[in-house]
Amino acid sequence: MSEAEQAIELRSTSRRKIFSIWALWLAYAFFWSYSELLKEGSRTDKILLRARPSLSFSTQKSLLNINLASSEELEELPKVGPVLAERIVAWRLAHGKFVHLDDLKEVKGIGEEKLKKILPEIEL
């Protein structure tokens, strides 16, 4: 093997080693950051689960936050159709966030009976 061929072989071996080290470092960084996200009590974990309730591993149905829900999500509530969902969103835009769950009674079309059916499935 000539000196030129040896130099090329050495360079290619060095590149493979550098790539292997880089790949191992990248995999370590990914799994370390992912494990940080999953630590119980981690602030990021709470934000992640709040933003994406589907990532929650509990079997309980998650409550719908009426201050963040879209009209489509509100329609999934019992006795809430598209018109009432739009009224809830419009009230929220006009008055700001709901402070108490009873504030929903201020929305036209929501009375005591309808509120009783909705309450078990919502949160602020």
C-alpha cells in the first residue's frame, strides 16, 4: 500500500471515529434531555402535559379548560352545540378569562341545569 493510500485510509478511519463519537454524543444528549422532561415534578413536564393532555398516561378522562378550549373542543361537552360553543368563546373574548366556573351562567343559553351537566367535565 502506497503512502497516499495509507493517508487516505487514515483520513477515512479518522472521519468514521469522529462521526461515531458525534453520533454517540447526540444520542446521549437526546436521551438525557428526554429523561429530564419525564422527571416527576419537573416544570417542563407539567407544561408539556398541560399543553398536550394526550401525553398523560392516566386512564382518567382529562378535564377541559374552558379558558383555553376552542369552540370545537367545547362542542364535545354534554348539551353544548356549535352555537353555544361560539357564545362561550365570544364571552371569553369580550370579558376575559372565566374566574369561577359559575361565570358560565352569564353566557346566554347556560342555566343551572346545563351547568350541572357541564361542571364534571371542565376546569379553569
